[in-house]
Amino acid sequence: MKYALRIGFREFAEHVKTKGFVIGIVLFPVLLFAGFRVPALLEKISKTTRAFAVIDPSGELTAIVDEAIERDWQESDDKARLAWLEKRKADPETPDYEPQKRFFQRVEIPAEAAAATPAETIANLKPWLLGDKKVKVGEDEKELFALIVMPKIQGQLKKGVEYWSTNLTDDGLSKLVSRALEDHLRRKEYTAKGIAQAEVERIARIEVRFDDKDPRKAAGEEDVGLAEKARQWAPIGFVYLMFVAMMTVAQMLLSSTVEEKASRIFEVLLSSVTPGELMLGKLMGVAAVGFVMLAAWFVSLFAILRFGAGSLSEVAGPLLGLVFTPSVLIPMAVYFLLGFLLYASLLLALGSLCNTIKEAQNFMSPVMLVLMVPLLAMIPVARDPNGVLAQVLSWIPPFTPFVMMNRIAGDPAGWEIAGTIVLLVASVAGMLWLAGRVFRNGVLRTGAPPKIVELLRMLRR
């Protein structure tokens, strides 16, 4: 055991000194912080006012569009102002409030493009729609983002509205105008049927809201907040972290095994230690690397959720208390360790049979196919963590670590956690025994990797 520990320490030291390991530790919190802050910053920078024009032969619908645009901006500004007030209460030194930019702004059709008919006006506006010419928006000049052409109203307006734009993927304006026109036409229909406008607006304001309750909570505390709903999906992120960490570390183990075998380092080491001690030492050393990597990532995640979540702080704070608890973190650590040992021992055995990285990569393909199953099942398992699919996959050893980590937020029964851990322990013990036999026979082997028949013979020796 003393020699295995020395080999493990050497393996650990060799890997943590590499540039790839250091970059991986540093890059994760940077990317995580950017994931929280950059989207909001980019939205703030890129959210410029989009100018649009309206051709309305009836002259009735333009006012409806203007009212909808103003109402949409007002709602956005009110929401931002409330968020600012909350920040101001927490921090009196918060800068003064700045009104939200107007995302959409209607402009008049340029005089040189106006014509007697809508078709001629559309043809004249092509240079503005294509960006060759600009329209005046306040003191700035901007491209004409869109042109909305209304038909003449004859009874009901059900179709015929044209939407001209070179950017049809950004459908915010078209949806906003569409809803406004639909509401307007409904109100006209109600009025035609003799229903008062006030009654129409009152009926339109009727809505049903659900108050989510959790029967597992104590009386009076059954309410479920946004953070608790997010908790159900949080383990998916942890499963991804475990998958990336496990495969990164296992790949390190596989590569180092192949390289040391090809460079004849194993022959020197085996003159002083047994194959079992060598294999155990390499597993312990690389497992320690994996735990250091995962711990660094979790500390970064905790710090950023606690101090750098930005606009998501309302969810991040409560989520910390729900996820970063012993009942969640301890099982995750156990499943990570057992899952790593299961796959690492397999890859170590395969690496001992290969003489080049190319040969090792051929063995990695079926392993990756197996690992894709729990990844593809993550969403269904998160939606129904105690369903049939989740329970079945939990008892298949190659899938158990990932599926059970995904189910932790669903509070699976204690006997399932204990049972799957016992299953994994037995599976790891069996895999270590098989890997030990393959490693002992393959570590000094040269030439092409063995075929299946030869591999079976190794297991019987």
C-alpha cells in the first residue's frame, strides 16, 4: 500500500502541474461568471431602437399600433423601475434610475418615398428596407427595420397584413402588432354585439393563477417558490459537471497509461512494485485530481451564485440553500467517486492493452456510446425523477451515478440511494478485479491489441 500511495502522489503531482489542468480550473469560473453577466450586458448594448413604418389606407389602425408600442415600453420600464427600487433599498448608493430604451419606434414614411398607392410606396421604400438609406429617429439616423402594410378594412380584418423586413427571425414587432390588432378587432366585434367596452376590458383581465404547493412540507409552509422549482433542474448542471470532470480525468488516465507503456516506464516501475499496486496508485492519484477539479468548480459556482449572479440573484440566493446542503452534496460526492472508479478502472485496463493513443481512441468509442444514454435521458429523468424510466436506469451500473445525481432533487427513497450505492460498490469491486487481471497481463504486452478471444483468456489467468 505504501508504494501505491507513492505512485498515486506522483500521478497527482504530474497532472496538477500541467497547463491544461490549471487552465481548466481558472477558465471555469470565468466562463460561469460570463454566463451570468454577459447576456444581460450584450442585451443592454445591442438593444437599439428599431425603426418601423406603417402604411394604413384606412387611417384607423396606426393609432392601435402606436398604443401597443407605448404600452409595451411602459410595462418594460415599470418592471425595470421596480427592480431598481429594490436595489436602491438594499444599497442607497445605487446610481439614479435611467428609463429603458424604446425598442420599437414608428417613423413617418419619407416624403420622397410616399406615393399614391401602397404598392408604389412599397417599391419606393426598398432602399430604406435594404439599408441603403436611413430614416430619422430623434437625433439619430437608423435603418428602417420593418414596414407594416395594412389592408383596407372591409368588415373583419382576418388576413392581408404585410410585414416587410430583412430580419424575419426577430419577430418581436410582428407579434406585438398582431396581438394589438387581434384585441382591437375583438373589441369591435363585442361592441357590434352590444357589449359595453368596460365589460369587454373587465372580462379580458380575468386570469387564473396557480399557487404551487408541496405536500411534503410542514403545515403553513407548503408554498413553492421559483428557486425551489429551479432546484429540480439544477442537478442537470451537476450531472454535466460530473460528466466533464469524469471524462477529463479518465482521459488523462488513459493517455498517461498509454504513454508510460510506450516509453517503457512501466517496465522500470514493475521492477519495484506489483501490477496491482501500480494500478491502484494510478487510480488514487487521478481520482484525487478529479476531486480537486470538481471541488474547485463547486467553490467557484458557490461564490458566483452568492456574490456574482447579477440579475439572477433573486433565484441564486435561495437556490444556494436548497442545493448546497449535505443531503445533496454528500450523495453527489459518493456517486462521483464510485462512478469515476467504475469507468477509470475500465479505461485503465483498456489503456494497458494499447501501444498508441490511436488504438486507445478506438476503445473509447463504445464507452462514449454507453455514456450517451444517461445524457440523453437527463431531461425525462428531471421531469419525472421517480418515474419508471428513472428507476430502471438507476439500477443499471454504468448509468447509476449520472441518473441518481439527476434524481437527487426529487428526493428518491432512502432505500434507493442506499441500494444503488451498494450496487455501485459491488460493481466497482468487480470491475477492479477484472481490470486488475487485464492490467497484469496487458501492461507488458507489445504488438497489436488482443482480440476478444485473447481478452477472455486473460480474464481466466
